[in-house]
Amino acid sequence: MLIDALLARGHLPPTFTLTDLLPHPESWSAFEAAYRGKIDTPNMAAHRRYITEVAVPMLASVTRKGIVYEFHTVDANVINAFAIPGGHIFFYRGILEQAKRVENEAQLAGIVAHEINHVDRRHTIAIFEYLKRLGGVDGAGEAGQVVVGMARHPFSTKQEDEADAYAVKFLMAADYSPKEFVTMWQAWDKLDKERPGSKDPIGSELDELFRTHSRPSRRACNAMKVAMANKDPVVERYYVGATNYKKKEARARQQY
Ligand SMILES: [Zn+2]
């Protein structure tokens, strides 16, 4: 099976596309049923470009240099992001547009760095193997379901903490504010507590996020500790970029 051969080499090749991962028409069924017409749609092209530009300084810190990352959009009002082996990372529309969620470029860069680290720290490969074993996948036909499963499968708390800790290090290496990453989780924790219940229209989106990630209060603490431990005495001011985020124009193009 193609995927086994690719995974045996440690990662999927740089030129791999979604069609390579799911090479047979039947393997697309589960993936397509969930995402048909929603990935990399023209109406989100500006968002996709923005995420990719924000990711560039984050990628300078990765340890597995052989992976070529590709960033995708999912046109659905869900507040989440996910990664699959091979460096493909998906961002739902909610991450870029939902009010009071992400408020500046440093926070978005933190989420980008978190997802990159699920790949760079080999978490995605581990989950992929686990889901494959669990489902007894032996044909390419079921690979699509495994990929869909990856979008919904929670990482362990240890993996989440590790991805957050490295995200903070990546942010600091690129002079983005690590404090904003902490502030973001604190804000999400507050919003979660204010949540009236399942009648809230964004309730189900939050449920999806909390099902696949650890609690925001815990993440804020964890990120704060790493930021304090790695504080660079030379850097006086880290970049935030609230206007960049609003205009979807990366720091690399214009600093506000
Ligand atoms: Zn995560």
C-alpha cells in the first residue's frame, strides 16, 4: 500500500498532494463527503496566502527540514485547525474570522506554530498509525476515513503541551509576542465559562475545538511558563500585529 511505503521512509515526500495520499477514487469518498468543495476555495485565497506568509518565519525553527509544508483553508465556520502527516495543515474559516477568537498576527502565528509542531514532533504520524491499527485499514479505500479521523482525533495532553511549548519557542525566535499566545488562551477560557450552553450557535464549534485540544486555562499556564523560562533579555519588544491580522497582510509585507 502506497501510504505504508511512504510512512516507512519517515514522512511523505515533499511533492505529495492530497491526491497522492488518497490515490484511489474510493479512498476519496470519506474525505470528500466531509470536505467536498470546502478546501482551498477561491473565496478564501487571500486567507490562504496570509496563513502561508505568517508561517514562513515559524518554519525557520523546524527540526525536520525535509518536510515541505503546505497550508490549506477549509470553508466552514468552525474554530479549529488540524495537521496530517506530510506537512499539510488545514485552517477552518472560524480561526480567521470569528470575533474574539484570534485578535492579532502573533496569536495566529502561535496557532500556526502549534500545528507545525504536531508534524515536526511526529505527533501526526503517531496518530495516523494508531488510527490505522484501530480501524484495521489494509486498503487504500479506507485511508480517506483515517485522514478524516485525524481531523477529529484528539492528541494526548502531553502532545498538546509539547506542541504549545514549541509554539512559544518558535514565536520568540521570530520576535512574535509569546504573551499574546497566553492572552489568547486566557480569553478563550473566559469565553468558554460564559458560554450559556448548547443553544449558543458557536457552542458546537467550541465543542469541536475542545474535543480535539486540551483546556485553554491549562494551555495559558503552560505557555506562560515556557515564555518566562525562555525570555530573551535582549529583545525589548515583541511584535503583535493587530492591524496586520485585521487586514490579512503579514508582517513581512507591512509592519503596523
Ligand atoms: Zn493541537
